[in-house]
Amino acid sequence: MSFPSHEVYSRCLLGAHLGYPLWTPQLKTQLCESYQLEGLKIGDVGIVSPKNGSFDVLFNITLPRDEQPYPELVREGFTPVTLDRQRDLDTQPNAVSPTHGVFSRASVQLVSAQVHNCDQRPSKADYEFSLSMGDGAVLVLPEGAESCDLHNEKTFLGEAIRRGVDWYECATEKAGRLINNDSLYLITGFHKARSWSLGATDQSCSSIQNPRSFKFEVGQIHNNSVTARAYRWAAVQGFMGRVGPESPYEIPNCITDERRRGVNQTVFVRGFRITINKILFLKTVYVETPQGTFGGLGTYVNNLLWGRPSELTQSSGTHAATDNEVDQDFSMHHSRLYTDTRMTINRVPDISQIFHPGDSINQYMLKTEPHAKAALTHDSLWIEMLQMGLLELADFSREERLEEVLSRNYRIIEEDGSALCFVLLVWLLNVYRCHIPSREDEGKRSW
């Protein structure tokens, strides 16, 4: 099966253990100037686009309403989370040096590197890579990258616990995003660069019998006495290479400091992956019969949602069925529904999305605690599991293997408790039987 280049890239570069890799590090040009200049921010809530691997930011929990990327998504009177950049953020300007800014995975391997530095940045460089059978990806950061992470994630965790379901409703109803229940991301850290060069190849384009090599080149261009860097991938069949940032900009990566663009290209994001329990998708169920309209949320709804086998038989009677009667009928494999019954269920369909290890962990938590409203996993958990050798990346798609490791090494905790084995890594949101909102409740919640 062949996957899109952005999905191959993200799956392979997860092995860099720096968070989720973005195929499109540059933000949409429609965003306000502060986002264009700075890029993604700590506290951003959004989704990773399944279309192009970019981060679709919706709002930020630390910004006042008039500084939000889309102020119309934020209610009047919204109170932002207080964030002191000096106290709460850990920033590393040289987290990745230019000489070590090459991340190659799987079928793409670095063969050789010839780098000539100027002011600690490569003025000329040739990187040669080999390309063999299977999926593979590479990221080159010619000018290095800086990192930024939130010191105290507990504050953001508490906000996600209180507001996660409302954020999902904001994304689907106010912003109109057609997303899955496990698509939300709350950013607590990232790696950013001035420039990036990345690429991917899948197994359908490569052959072990005929391994190939290709190059990435760093050069210089001159424009009105200003020297700037230029990057390019040497063309090779079967490899999709990209260079950025893309326009608009005057002179790309200009060597003269006052003419250079800022560090605003986000190549890795880290944060909380939030999964909302599917039962919350159910708003109301109405069943219309010749005797009238009634609703039920018990065994009847479970059969409708999860497709459990039932036996529908016509029964006589002239009174309107009650909720208890509906449940009782289904427990006896009978129903009071007539053949001309019409019913409507308001439910969000499953949408194709990118692979993220946190999604598998969240699904395990909701399977273990099926009455939880939502589950949260920080990226540090799956990164730790990979670094310790507890799992391989492929194991996150193997349900039995994943459940075995999680049940043996971690425990699900409620809200802001602590994990048994290592550090505070797994959180479960509000473990109690869900309250299904009535029609009167709809629209009252607002983050």
C-alpha cells in the first residue's frame, strides 16, 4: 500500500524522538502578522492536517481574544492562561547545530557530508544520501534549529481536562473542521528553524536490487551586494524533496543579520494529544412511529452505535414506548418499531487522518475506562517508550503488543495523579459515566 509523501515522512521521522514532524513547517499566509513572524506558539490548539502535514492552528489558550489567530472562534470574556516566558519556558537557541542538522531514517541514509562553515553556518555543503528499498525520509536543517518547551505542563493539563470537549466542539462547530475524535493537539513544545529541506520516498519507488544515491546542496546567491544561501535537492526518481521557507520573502536566509528572516519554521511539535470519547458524539436520538415519537439512550442506542446484533419484530400496542420499555425490549431481542419507522442519529463520521502514536495510547485508555469523557497523552510518553526500547514504532499499530507494554509498565491515572513507573506521563480525563447533553444543554458550554 502506498502512502502520501507527507505521511511516509512523518512516520519515519517519529524515530528522531523530537515529537511529531511536520511535512509543511510554514504556517498559512492567511494568519495574522504575529504568527507569520513567530510561527507556532506554546499554547496553540489545533490539528495536524491530513492533507499536507501542516499544523492547522485554531486558537491559543495563553493569548487574549484580540491577539488570537481567529478571534471569532473565542468567546467574549475569555480568560487566557497566564504564561511567563522567562519563568515557564525552556528555550535552547542551539538545540540542533548546523553541522548536526541531518535526520535520515529507514531507506534513506547519509553517506557523506562535506561542509564549509561561515559564521557557524554552512556557506557551502554537499550531503550525499543512499536510497534503498522501503519507506524513508530525511530532514536537513542547514542553519540548525532552536527548541522551546513548557516547564510546568500541569497547568496546561488542567486546562485540557476542563476544556477538551469544548475545544473539540469549537473545532467542529465553530471552525467547521471535519475531524476525527482524536485529532486535537495542545502544543507545549517545538523545534523551529530558519530554513528546512526535507523529503520522503515510499517502497513503491525504490528497489534494493538497484540502490541509488542523491545529493542535497547548499550554495550561495548574490543580489544587490547581499549574499544569501540557496538550497536544492539533486533530482532523483522516486524521491520527493522540498525546500523552504517558501514565499513570501525578499532574500531567502540572507547572511546579513538585518535582512534575515526569523526562526519561524516549525519542524517538530510536542504536546498533549486529546481523544474525545465517541459516546459524546451522540446528541439526541428520535424514533418516529405511527404511535408518536420517543427517544432512548440505553441498550437501544448501544445497538445503533456499535452494530450489535438484534432481532426486530413487529409488536402490537397503541401506547407510546418509554425509554425503559425500549431497553427492556432490546434485552429480549424485540422492538416496538414498525417497518415505516424513521430515525436520526447526529454523529461525526470517521475521517481519514495521519498516524500518531498518542492516538493508539488514548484508545487503549478509553477501552480500559470506557466511561471517561476523554483521554490525554503527552508526546513524552511514546518518545520515552521508543528510547527505552519498550516498543518499536510499528508496535503502536499492534493492539495486543501495545496493551501488553502499557498494562505492565504504566497505569491509567485520574486527572493530575502520578504514574507508577517513571514520571507523570499519562492522564485520563474525568473518569466517570458521561453526561449526555440534552437539547437544553447544547450551546451552553463555551471555552
